[in-house]
Amino acid sequence: MGIMGTIGANIRREREQRGWSQARLAREVCRAAGVAGEPVGRQEVSRWETGKRTPREWLPFLAAALGVPVHTLTAAQTAPEPPLPTLADFLPAEDPLEPLAARTGGRIGMGQVDDLQQRVHGLRLADDYLAGRDLLRPALRELRKAVRIFREHSYSGEIGRQLLIQIGELAQIVGWIASDAGQHEEAERVYRLGLSAATQAEDRTLAGNLAGSLAYQLSNTGQEMSGLDLSRAALDGAGPDAPPKARALYWDRVAWAHTKAGGSENAQAAMRALGEASEALAEDSSAIESPAYLYWVDAGELRVMESRVYTELHRPLRAVPLLREVLGQYDQTHTREMALYLSWLAVAYADANEPEEAAATAERVISLSADVASERTAERARVVLARLAEYAEVPEVRAVLDSAA
């Protein structure tokens, strides 16, 4: 590792040990230098950490901001840490997107790409209202059709890249639908296919979205450490120049992965990641436009994740007000999401020793879940009932348990 790489690695190590964002370090450096304004910003810190630029005259102020001697930042690491997983580690072993040698489907242009883009968007909007088992068959048909178009037709290099991007976007929503239907192995195959497409298209933001979606599934299906590794790889792979909404979403998934991994250190890391998500979303997005598929990422969604993290960490005094606020503003037509968010509220009420409120909320969860073909909501209903069993002697709880049985 060269001197610039050594300094960059040391800066990042010291920053992460303090739980600081790159923007926070930039502010602290300016404060240590006693300069007005922000001549050093987040992007400059990113360049230092990646070795694209050396701090030079800023090095003493970096050391002062971090509270370490200068040589701590310039010295080679005596025991380098093992490399973190990268997105390349999660690509499929065989490339299912290899074009056929003899392409018999004819030549296509931007019109076919636009048509595919419209179908992908339509499927994404349908997922807002319909659940996984209702959508899985048509979703998989769309994905197979898109892959056949890519493999069997001829096209220019740019059209091929745009096709790969649409396949990646389609794979993300199809993987999400498959996961919602409880088809986790199929979802993982689809996510990895999409990751391959996004990587070939050199779309780092899309690759991060696919990897983060798979990480979320892994965290929720008993593979917590794999989920944590992949969520970090998704964040690192997308890079610091990803759109603010994208970085906010990636940080949210890192927060959830730390939460599911358990332990006090992971709980603290989850809190830091939530802060990074809010900070990313608050940045000016006019310079970098977010992809259309991130339309749903907003401050309300970040509050949802924050409340879920507090619930999982058994901090009901923080979780309950957040969840009640979010649910009071949520679109009632999104039945699946209502059932999911109510399930965390029911658990938070139980943790707060409010069994009557937990029972009333659980009734709504079970009622909504009965009308939704989603394995996610079914699993959350089971979690809620298991949590309520502790209060089985309370009449309101007993009634809910008996009714569910």
C-alpha cells in the first residue's frame, strides 16, 4: 500500500472508530483549522480516504480533529485487517446473461427498452398495493422475457447497457416480490442475477440497491452476519457520490443488519447508521438526481426504520411515539405495510407492559394479514402472537390468542 493509501486507510479507521460520518470529520477539520465556512467538505474527505488525494497541509488539522498524533495517520498499519467483502464476492458463479452466439431475434432499439421500462415501473407500482403471492407468477414471466430479449437479440452497445439496467431494476422488484411470497431461494437467485446485470452496466447505485435488498432478506432469515457483510458491501460499492436517497437507503439497511446481528456493539452501530441515513437524506439532491425507483425513500420511511430498530432493541419509549406518528400519516390503502408497521407497534406495546394496547393492535394486524397474500405479514403476525403469550392471563390478550388459534 502506498503512502496515500496508508494515510487514507488510517483516516477512515480513526473516523469510523468515533462513529463519525465523512461530513462530520470535514466540519471538525475546519473547526480545528479555525477557518470560516467549509473549505473541506465530505467529498474531499472521501478523496483522502480512497487515496485519490493526499491531505498535505490539512494533515495536522486532521490529526487535531481526531485527537491523535500526526504519525498515527502516516504510519503503516502493522496488522492490516482482512479485506471486507465486496459486491464481486456476491455475483453468481455462472453468468446467466451471456448473449447467445447465434442471435435469431432480430435487432432492437430504444423503443423496446422504453417498453420494458414502463412494464418494470408498472410492476413496482403494483407491489405498493398487491402482495407477493398475487404478483410472483407475472413478475417472473416479465423477468424471463427481459433476459430472453437481451440474450437472443442484437443491439448497439448503449442499447445493451440500457437493457441490462432494466433487467437489474426488474430483478430488484421481482426479488422483493419473491421474498414477500416466502420464496427466499428464488429471491436470492433473482437478486444475484440483477446484481450481475447492474455490474455489467456499471450502474453502481443500482448494484447497491440490489445488494442491499438481498442483505435485508439475509438479515431476516437467520443469516445475520452475511446480511451485515453484504449491507456494508452495498454501501461501500455504491461509493460516496451515490445520490442522497440511495445512500440514505443503504445506511438504513446497514442499521437493520446491525440490529438483527445483536449485541451492544451492533446496537450502537445501528444507532450511528440511522444518523448517517438521516444526514444523507438531508443533503442537497439537486446536484445528483435520484433514480426513479427510489421514489418511496423519504423522511417518513426513515422514521419507520428507526422505530423498527428501537422495537427490536426493546426500547419501547422511543419506538411507540414514532410508530404512532408514522401510522397516523400512512396511506391506509397500503394494507401490507400497515399490517407490518402495526406488528412492530404491538410488540413495542408489549415491551412497554401495555398488554391491552398490544392486544388491540394485534387484532388489527391479524385482520389485515388475513386479506394479504404475503409471507412477511404472516410471519410478523406469528411474532406478535408469540410475544403476547407472555400476557395470556390478561382477558383482552386471551381473547386475541383464542381467536387466532
